[in-house]
Amino acid sequence: MNPDPVLEKKGPHGPGQRAGDHRVALVSAGAIARDHVAALADVPGMRLAHVVDRHPERAAALAALAEGATWSTDPATAWSGGIDVTAVCTSPESHADLSVAALGAGKAVLLEKPAALGVADVDRILSAAKSAGRPLLVAQTARFQPVHLEIAQAVADGAVGTPRLAHLTWYTGHVWPGGWRGWQLDPARSGGHVAHNGVHALDLLTWLMDDEPVRVFARPCRTWAPGMPTPDSFQILVRFAGGALATVEVCYALAARGTFVRRLMLSGTAGTLHHSSEDEPRAHAASPVAPASIDGAMTEQTRHLRDVLDGSAAPLTAPHQIRAALAAALAAQLSADEGRPVDVKEVC
């Protein structure tokens, strides 16, 4: 295979491919990129066309999973003429430059979280998307988990009235010493664990509560892996602009890898919604598997991306929410590092 192809839209389509398929280029061939490849294969109208990675063997191996996909070591090929969507799956320190370049070339962008490592950088991305008039979807997959889509619809239908209190708990089994790669342990590249993974929870609450976090207080904890250079667990207290409060608990340190305990309670002026994975039969299986309430989020996100590209939906991650969630996550990381409450405006 030519390692640095010139991509064209013309030419035969492989099995199951249609002339109107949206052609996706992945930048990075890491673990999350493989998840995107699997999701693309499950969604009609979407197909992997190209993979970029600085390691040729990784790029070639991932491209080989999709009929007709090509590969390259040059990031610019991810926004060449034959590409419709650039999926930026690199570590966060490169997100801003890659996204701005792709948007400037007129491509839609699917951007892994966190969107950037600073508010100024996410502002650059949002400005580029607005100037280009192209879709930008940040991969906040927690929004696309079945239980959260159901809760969001209930909130939109008025089930809780105005949200006032939320309590979110995500506990996951993870073998930390062998489970994370170098960039995830380097705050200069990941933003820190509280920011890197806390942004999922903060984005979800920003969306469900339809409000902006303004003050946070985070406490980190090292449990099963006290020698790790980053905490495996943390808690965040959040105050929103409208006065609502939220408690977030995130833990990657349950003893058994693959174990899940997930709860969400959302209470407002007219009612309360709650969910617990402990009520699901799959949570008690002999071999732990993801609860049905969260399964399939990546595929649902890819289906939504297709609808956005087709013009039948707007990106679920609105620009003001992208900015607010990232700013809250960065403020929470600062709070965890310095042991004090932090006003979100401090990082803006």
C-alpha cells in the first residue's frame, strides 16, 4: 500500500460502501481510534477512509481493518480533498492545532476529549469552526450512553422542572500500574486526571442541568496504586451559575478490572430522576461487562455524527457547553492540585 496516498473521492466502493458514504480520516491509531473504527463499521453511511499515525506499522494495521482504507504518517492527509471528516484522536496537547488545520481545510471535525488543554485553545477551535461553517462534535461519549439520552429527554419533557441538585457516581475497575500509557500520566499532555476524565462528568452535568459551572472544589485520592504519579480517584463539588449544586465521584480503582458501579440522581423543582447500574442484571454477571445503560455509546455518537453531516441534526455538543465543561474541568484540576476551591473564571 502506498504509505502517503493522494486521496480521491472517485473510484470503486468496497462491500457495503455507498457512493454517498461520509469518508472519515483518523488522526492516531491508538486505543480510542480502534473504538472509532468499530463504531464506524456499525453505522451505515460512515466509513473509515484513512488513518494517520507517526508509527507506520500502527497506521497500516488500523487501516487494514476497513476495506479500502489507506494510511499515512503525514497529518495533512487527514484533511485532504477526499476526506469529509477528520477525527482527532491524539493526546490533548495536539488537539487545537490539528482541529484548526482540519477546519481551515473545510473538513468537519470529530474531536476527542478533552477538547484542549486551555480555554484559549478551545476558543481557537470554536472560532475556526464558526469561520469555516463546518460541524464540530466533541466526543463526550457519556452523553450518548442510553441512560443519559433517556434522562436528557425526560428533563427536556419537564420531569424535574428546573434542576437544582445532582449526584453522579462512576466507579470502574482498572489495573492502574499497567493500564495507562505515559501521556495519560503526564499533566503537560493530558491536563491531569481530574481534567482528563473529569470533563466527561462535568460535560454531562452541564448538558443535563443546562447551566454553567462557576465554582468547583476537587479532592484527589490514591487508592490501589499509591505509587502512581496521578490519583486514581477524585471527588468534585460543583456550583452552577443559577445556584444549583452537584457532587461528582469518579474512581478507576475498583479491585476487579471491568467492574462498574454507576449512579446518577437529578432533582429539581418538579421531581427527581435517578438511575443505578446495580439494578441491572448484567452488573452481577460472573464475568463483568458494561451495563446495558452505558453500552453502545460510541456507535450512537457515530450515528449522531452521520445525522449532523446529513444536515438532519445539529451537533449535540454546543460551543458554549464545550467551553464551559472544559473550563470547569481545568478549574477542578487546579483545585485538586492546590487543595482549595476555585472559581472557574480563574482559568478563563
